[in-house]
Amino acid sequence: MNDQNSRSVEPEPKFRVRAQHTESTVTVYQAYRPEIGRAAALGGRFPSSWSRERMTWIKPSFLWMMYRCGWATKEGQETVLAVEISREGFVWALRHACLSHCVPALHGDRDAWKQQLRAAPARVQWDPERDLRLNPLPYRSLQLGLGGEATARYADEWIVGIEDVTPLAREMHARVRAGELERAAELLPKERPYPLGEDVLAHLAA
């Protein structure tokens, strides 16, 4: 087995949402300091100390989350959460999102993009997906930033459940460090292409 997460044997398109999902939910990942993360997992909701004023970024890719938080070793990101949210909420956020960078083919000029970005309650950026060693892959992974109305909807309406998956991150990291990539891959959440109509992503991929 090579180093790459083999979730698909077919070549990946540059822009595609891949996630662990059911008929009604999508799993996304976030990392927090322990006092926030553990309280959220215990109560199934973010505690009052969780800021609603800041933009919060959710990531459907487990390995991109591991890249971002350093396998739960970075300061302030020691607790990794798997947050199960409603599919309706996820699609709402995508429909109301703006790309975090200007693409002339989508936005026209930079001023028009800035206006869209200010008005949008969500934003999207596409970053290279990662393999088990956290090296970049040639296709992109979705990062979804929520602010304002989207943050409130996320916290109050969309969340179905929250699980602390820090032990999973640590076990996978140990296997990767030991060179046991096949054993690490056995623990990887099963992320599949997420079915989205072309109209949902048309303004977010170019």
C-alpha cells in the first residue's frame, strides 16, 4: 500500500467534497483547547465560553484536520472533535458561502468579490488534501468558515452530536510514526464523495 489514503481507486477531481456522511448527516472536524473541546463532547453542544463572534472553520477531511492540528499536538488544538451536523445545514452554508480568495472568472473584479465576501455568512477555501504522512496531494479538500448567522445556525440548529476523537488521532499518529501505514489506514474514517448538485458548488470552484 502506498502512503496515500486510498478512499477511491479513480483519479480525484481537483475540487470535490469528501466526507463521512449518512442519509441525514455530515461529519466535520474541529480542534480546540481541552476545556472547550471536552465540554462540547460531554454536553453535545459548545459551552458558553465558546465564542460566537469569531469565524469557526469546519473540515470534512480528517487528515486535513490532522495536518492543521499536528495530530492534536499544537497548542490550543489538543482536543479533536468530530461534529455530526445536518445535511441541510451543510448545504445551506455552501449555498451562502463565498470563496476566501478572488477568482475573476467567478467574481469579476476584486471590489465585487470583497462585497460578496463581506455579505456572505460563510466562506470556502480549498487546500491540498493530505496523505497519512500529512504530505499534500494533487487534489483539494474543503474548508468551510462560518460566521454571523452561519455560526449561530451551526451551534443552535445543525449539530446532531459531538464526539471527542482525540484518542483516535493519537493512535493513528503512533502507527504512522512507527511506519505502520496500513494499520493507520484501518482507523481512518470512511470518507466518500458527498453528493452535491452542480449548482451548490458552481460559485465555489473554478
